[in-house]
Amino acid sequence: MSGSTPRVAGGARLSLLLGVVAAVGCAPLRGGWDVGALEARVPALESVGAARLGDLPPHFLPQQGNLTLFLCRWSTLAAIPVSLPADATATELELLRGALIAWADAGLGVSFEQREYVKHGIEITFAVEGRGRSVPKGAGDTIADCALGGGGEAERLDVGLRHASILLRRSNTDLLGRRVPLTRDELMGAALHEIGHALGFSGHVAPGASIMSATTESVRRAGKRVNDGEPFRDATLMALYAVPNGSVVGSVPLAPGAMARFDRLSTLTGNQRLDGPLTRVGDRSARIFWQSERGVPFSLRVQGWPSVIGRSRQIIFEANPPAELLMQRGDPREDSQ
């Protein structure tokens, strides 16, 4: 049911801000693309500082023999639908709503609208531990899918984040193998961190005090500051949202075999009118995929992303089983030609 709860937006009744400024430092950037060229093209970055934006793994689109690299985030023209865990306690709901308010007031221009169910938006759930169920290795995991439109231009593609799924843990395991519930500060920090991923920063910054650090203690401290009512800012996410959505940040050549594999799957999925293409990227891998009405993905995965960008001629698209089967069987109409 839509719109049954209050809207969370910038200037909300509870302003939870955190002064987190991600220092650029001297550590090499991890994203594999030239952030300096983007800074020269986008004057707005001068006012917020590029921070560690260059650590962000770019999304990709194979086209005309090349791999076009681009950035993808949510539009700020409308509130982002968000669903909270149905089994959350009152305390957990308070913390999760506080994390959303902190991001809404962080200067990105985003706002959120809570709903009971979201198809296109951000979905937050708690992991069910035990009985062999898959749970995050850390305090949480997030996937965020970017939808590619049919248009665009040389420096900007028609794209936008469509759906993000956040899975949080309620406890961690200590050195003796015992479950220890997350503290309020740990849960707040984890929520802030994972929402940052859901907003489009799919990697982790190398050094600095950004909430997108992979350091558990740094994230916990950020959560404590927010719980204490201190101001919240993150220069790296502010830099991402200062850049026009879909900004192209590079183009690298693909080996002919990789391009042919993509072209074949693209044609076959188009013939079957599958939804896509969509892209999903992270610290270690990336994929482009289409999906059926039931949500079955037909994907081509790139291992070693984004470090493999510098060796783009060696990129191999690994098909998942549904995609491999589709390419083996082909389109029945091909046999009649």
C-alpha cells in the first residue's frame, strides 16, 4: 500500500547530520577511470570536492566494440520509495528511519517515501540467520541495479537506479562463535553505510572518514555520531550527486569475441522481450543482465571488476546458466531462415 506513512525528506523534523569529509589523500583511486577528466567537465565538483569519487566502480555498456563506462544514481526529481522490514522492532524502525533522515538531510538532494512494498525503489530487510540461510559476511549487503534507457549522448547516457535491496544482520559472531547483537551505534552505522551503497556508491573508499569506508570501527563511530544528533555529511556521495546522472567517464576497447557474445545475448533477449539491460557493479565483479517477468536473470558477468578495466582486451563475459542455455538454444526463428 502506497503513501500510508509520513514522507521523509530534507528538512524533516529530526535533523541528523554527520560531519564526514572524505579526504582524498595519496592512496591510488580504485575505480579504474579518470576522475580528473570528470572534474574538468563538471564545475559543480569544485564546490563539494571530488573526495574519493574515483574509488567508485563504474557501470558499463558494451557498444560498437567498446566498453562505455558511466556513473549511475537515483534521480532527485522524485522521492525514492523505501520499504522497511516487516519484522522490525520499534527500536529498529526508529534507527532505520533515522538513517534515512540523515541521508535526506545530507545535501544530496534525495528524499524518501516509505511504503509497505516497493518494486522500483529501496527494499530493506533483516537476514534470517541459521538453518543454512545465506547471511552477509559483515553487518550488511546491498545490491543496486541500474536501468539503461534507449537514448543518450556522447557524454551522458539515459540511465537511472531502479531497485536496491539492503540485507542487514541483527548480530555478529564473536571470536568464540557466539552471536552478539549489534549495538545501536553498530546498527545505525551499518544502515547508513548500506543506504550509501543503495544510493549508488557501489564500492568502498580506500582511506578517509567517509561512511563508505570498509572499516567496521569507522562505520560504528559514524553511527554513534548520528545517534548523538551530530551533523551528517559525506563528501563522496555529495560528489556523486553533483555529477549529472549517466555521465560517461571512459571508453575502452573490447576484444571481438566478447562483443560478439554480448551482441548475441542482447539480440536473443530482445526477441523474447525480456526486461533490460540492467547493470550491477561492485568491488570484485560486475554484470549486465536482462530478466524475465518472474525475475529470472540472464546475465553476463565480468570478474575482477573494476581492476580489469585496464586490461579490457582480456575481459571475458561469463554467462550465467539461463543466459548460456538461451545462447546455446538460440531463437527458434533462426532455424527457419
